[in-house]
Amino acid sequence: MLDLKFIRQNVALVRQAVASRQDDAPLDEILRLDSECRQKMAELEDLRHARKETARERKSADEGRGLRAKIRVIEEEVRNLDKQLSDLLLRVPNIPQPTVPIGKDERDNVVIRSWGEPRSFDFTPAPHWELGESLDIIDFERGVKLSGTRFYILKGLGAKLQRALISFMLDLHTTENGFEEIYPPFMVKRESMVGSSNLPKFADNLYHDDTDDLWFIPTAEVPLTNLYRDEIIPPGRLPLRYVSHTACFRREKMSAGKDTRGIKRGHQFDKVELYEFVEPDSSSDALEKLVSAAEMVCQRLELPYRTVELCTADLSFASTRTYDIEMWAPGCGEWLEVSSCSNCTDFQARRANIRYRPTPDAKPQLVHTLNGSGLALPRVVIAVMENYQNADGSITVPEVLQPYMAERIIK
């Protein structure tokens, strides 16, 4: 969430930032309500002063009662205006950093580096949905039977491949990259969704239990953001770096006929998430290191990838700068996003009231938060299957995964 005072003092900058994101945040309504609220507050102060003067000068009881009644009315008006302002402020996106490319959509994203060469095949590489069915490791029909469209079943060595990837990534991030593993709840309170910037703007994309008002997480970013909600982190604790594997639940709203085959998009998927709480002056460097940690997974798997900086219109709501990592999938013939690493500065921290003390005597300040996939399933499963397939229809398991499973997937 942006600070209201910042918006008031930087109206042109905020308007430009919102426009560059192709967003429709209600800035005019926020400014109107802010002006009205400040006018009411000034009127309230005048009435309170008049009431004190009335009491001091011992004027009539009727005059005192009249002032108290007016004060109560305006106090209620101020509370209502504050609530409206708070609700609208939750709908304003973060400000992109000045170096972020200006763009209208994903076509304006910028490839900043690539790693590895796409494999040359002496046969036509099959897409993962054909490999999965021929090897009997993905069952699309029974996934739909159980839960409907956009669901599937991983079975046998298909399930083991995903489990091996998750274990490998968790082990890598905890032993080499300095992250502490967290296993959080997969359902959270409404406050957690607000703090992480998912509510109110993205309510239509979330799964919700109405009875207990619990929300299924779309990513582990949600519970990790809220670990320190309404807390002050003591001096010397930052940075705090966490890694978490969870299932993720999203009401994917896809265009008719788009990505209908395979496991690229679904309402339920697994992800290994990286999350950091850092001091403000270190968040830019922390983002570069976070991207490197995610890239390390791709390199250890020996899968070709490219790193892309997102343009203003493609940034997530809370992000001020984002890098995507995309793996090449030769069977699908496309680059698949397997990680999105973002610096959210103090945007989430202000919503969730997460602060820290730089020193024991210092005034609490808002932390900066960062998040990134390290990496996201099932797209890494797709990349492994399609890049490591063989002419006989089998799949060679990447060397780093072999301690976790078989060396080869065959029927």
C-alpha cells in the first residue's frame, strides 16, 4: 500500500506510475475523500476547541450539549471517510522503479541474459502431454473425473519426479543459499490476504471457505509475508530469508482454447517459494541475489533458460521491479515462466504493519519484502520431460535428481 501522504505530495508521479501499469486505480476518488476528510478534521478540531471554551467559561448546558452532538456526528463522518479511504488505498499498485522498462504488455518485456543452448534433437521432440500418457505418468482423464477441467494426476515416476524436484530445490536453498525452511498453513485469514496484497483486488482469483472465512493460498508468499504481521523485528535480525514448499490454489481465468493441453496451467499446483525481509537500503541488491538463487536451480538441472525484466504493465500489483525466469520447452515449442522474482519495497509491509528497529533506541521503520519462485511446478516438470526425452520415448532423469529417484523413466 502506498502512503496517503506520499500520494498527496506526489500526485503527478503516482498518476504516471498508475498509467504506465495500464491500471485504473481510483486516484481521483482518493484525493477527493482525502480533502473532505481533512476538512472534517479541521472542523472537528474547531468544535472541540469551542467545547473546551464553553466549559471553561461555564456557558449554558444547552450550548455544551449542542457542541457534543455536533462532535459525535462529525466523528462518525470522519470514521466513514477513513474507512472509504483505506479501502480505496488498497487498490493502488506499487510504484515501478525508474529503471523498469515502460511497456503496454508482456511483448515489451526485455531479455537481459540467457544460459545454455537449446538441445538439438535427431527426432521430433514430443510435448509433455504425449510423453506423460505414453509413459503412464500423467493421467488427465482421471484428474478431470475427480475435479473437473484444469486438473490432472501425476502417478508413479511422474509423481516421484515432482517430489524429487521439490526435495532437490529445498535442499539446495537451505544448504547452499542460506534460506530457512518453513512449512506454513495452506489456508489463511482474510487479514493475511490483505497484507500480502491479494485482497481486495484479486478476490475473484482466489478460493474461499465462506463458513470460516479462510482463504486458500495462491502462493506461499501469502503466509510468509504475514509471519511478522503487526510485529516489530528486533535489531540485528534482518535479513530473514525463508523457503517454503506448498500447494497453490488459483482460479485461473484463461482464454478459451488457450493452454488447454497438458499441465502448464491448473487450478492447483506446487511451488517452492523464496521470501525475504530486508532493510530498505539492501533490497535492490537482495533482488539480484534472489534471482541468482532461482537461476542456480535451472543451472544445476542443466536446462536452458532466459532471464527477463518485466515492463511496467506486466509487473505484479505489489512489485516495484520484477525478473522472470523462463525455461525452454522443446516439445511445446515455447518459453515457460518458472520463476518470478520481485522487490515489493515497503508496499506489503505497510499493509501488514511489519516494522524493524535498526538499533535498540531507533524508531521502528517499515521493512522491505521480496519474493520469488525457486522454482514453480509443474512447469519445471514439463521442461525436464521435454528436454531430457529420448528417441525411444523414455526420459533420462537429470543427474542432480538421480539421488532422489530412478535414473530413467520408462514404461
